Amino acid sequence: MIVTLAALVTALALASLAVSVYALLTAHRLFHAAKVITKAVRAECAGVVETAQSQCNALARELQAAKPQTQVDLVPGVPKAGMNLTRRAHALRLHRKGSSPEHIAASIEVPRQEVELLIKVHEIVLNNL
């Protein structure tokens, strides 16, 4: 009975040793598989990061090229004085002499449309008198 008990204990010890070795080999295989998968995923991620980096660099170059080369400071100009009585009289005098609206506008330094408006208003006023 002692021999059978010793044989049983030895058999159990060998069985547990076999299970332990099997578990160790399985864990080693799983570790190796995980290592291979991790390496592949890292390589794929590195490729994606490299692609994204090159696209960002290309976009940065495009943005730099799209920026104006010289920056112009926009300073609002001093508004020109409108048509005062002296200018108005001078414009009407030139119109009576037969000058064109373009010539009148250039001589009194006001926009042509303003001279044309002055002439139209003046003609309306004269027609209503």
C-alpha cells in the first residue's frame, strides 16, 4: 500500500509537472505571437504616422505659399473734403463753359459721379424755376 501510495504521489507529481510544462510552453507561444503582432502593429502605426507627418508638412508648405509674400499695412487714408460751395461753383462754371464731367472732376479733385450728380441736380433746379 505504501508503494502504491508513493506511486500515486509520484504519478500526481509527474502529471502536475507535465501540466506545468504544457502551460509554460503555451504561455511562451502566446507571448511570441503577441510579440509578432505587436511588432506588426507598431510598423503599421509608424507608417500611418509617417504618412500623416508628410501630409502635414505638405499642407504647411501650401499654407506658407498661400500667405501673401509681403504684408501691406492698410492705413485708412484721410477722407477728401466733399464738394464745398467754392468747388461747386467752380464745377458749374466749368460746365457752363462746356467742360466734360471727367475734366471737371479732375480739376476739382472729386469723383466723376459726384460731378455728374451736381450737374443733374443743377439742371433739375433750373428747369423748376
